Amino acid sequence: MLELQNIKKVFYPGTVNEKVALCDLNLTLEDGDFVTVIGGNGAGKSTMQNIISGVFRPDEGRVLIDGIDVTSLPEYKRAKYLGRVFQDPSMGTAADMQIEENLALAHRRGKHRTLRPGITKKEREEYRKLLEELGLGLENRMSAKVGLLSGGQRQALTLLMASLSCPKLLLLDEHTAALDPKTAVKVLEITDRIVKENHLTTLMITHNMRDAIAYGNRLIMLHEGRIIIDVSGEEKKGLTVEDLLALFTKASGSVFASDRAILSK
């Protein structure tokens, strides 16, 4: 479903601030894979997702989604293949629009538009059922402005919107990092259910090592723009945080130095 082939990305080339963000990166995700991504600051995690989504273009290499080469497609043309949830809960929704209006926009993304105004009764009932499954009481507040929701409610809504049209690939960029621990657990549970029920191919960046181990069928760790750890299946299920730190030290020759990840272990 996703192929990154020999991706290289350098920022500020030829200057004193030159930074190699990704170096000959190769990654393949099969249909239905749920891959968690972890790494220290500057490891290349967000750059990788921005390359996939079209925010950045690689200096070298190719990006294929479901066999289609999208390397030179701009961000807006890739949107029909992707769903994305950011760290900031406010980035995936329109604050001044109602909950049902936000859902309608997401539902109609990439589809043929008509001059028919409003939301149909059938659509409204579908949205009500979807919101009810979140378990946050939003099905009773469909006419409320999204800007009035809490961070967790808004992030859960964003997640629902990103997955509503069953994208080829769902990108989650530390989407629980701005939430309190209790709310983060709830949003992760919702994430796991939505991904499994819709068989969504998913790439989830997280700073939390426990979450990286607990969720998904595969875990990759980036260091200096390269994938240095790639575990899946039974090997992943049996991992502990201490195992992961030991694997990092062995693969990189250095000690993992992300305070956020270590403190959240």
C-alpha cells in the first residue's frame, strides 16, 4: 500500500546549517499494516510523513501509494489517498463549523459535488451512529461548533473524519501528544478500533515507547534519517521498553537520548 524507495531529503544544503533528514530510506507497508514509528528528536519521523503527504518533495527517491507513483504530485492532489491527524487537535477540523458540517466535508472529500445544499436526513443518521461509537456523547451535540469541544473530543472527531472515506493510508503524527494521559488512552483505544474495523493501512508516529509496542502489528525506529529497527509479529508482542532501548543501542552504537520517550516509558 505504501512504498518509499531510496528517499533522501536534505535541508539547507551547502550551508553551515545543512541537515540530512532522511538518508536512503526504504519502507514498504502492506495492505492493512498498522506500523508504529518511534525515534529521538531529529530522527526523521515527521519529515518522512511530510514526504509521504507531499508537504516536502524528496531530493532523491520515489513515493508510491497503492502502486501509484505520487512523488511529483502536490499535497492537494495526494489528499484523496490519505487521511492525516496531527498533534494539534485544532488542525484537522473547522472550529466555526458544526460537528455534522465537519463530518459532511470529510465524507464528501474527493467525491463529485452537486448544487444540493445541506446535509440529508440519511447522512445525519449515519453521522449520529458513527459519533455514538466514539463513546464521547458527541451524537447529542451534532449542531455544536467544533471550537467548543475539548482537545480529546476534537482529536477523536478528527480521527473519525480522517478515516471516514477509508483512505489508502492513514497518517497519525503524535496525535495524542497534546492530550492528558487519560484522554490519550481513550483516543488510542478509538484509533485502534477504527483502524481494525476499517482495515486501514496506518503509520503512527509516537513518542511513547509503551504505545509503540502495544499498538499495531509492526514497529520501526528511526535514527539519523534511517530505519535501524524493524520488528513485527510475535517478536514485537514480546518486546519490553528495556528490550527496545537495548536494540537501539546495539543498532546505533549510542544511547537513546529522547527525554520525552524515556520519561513516558
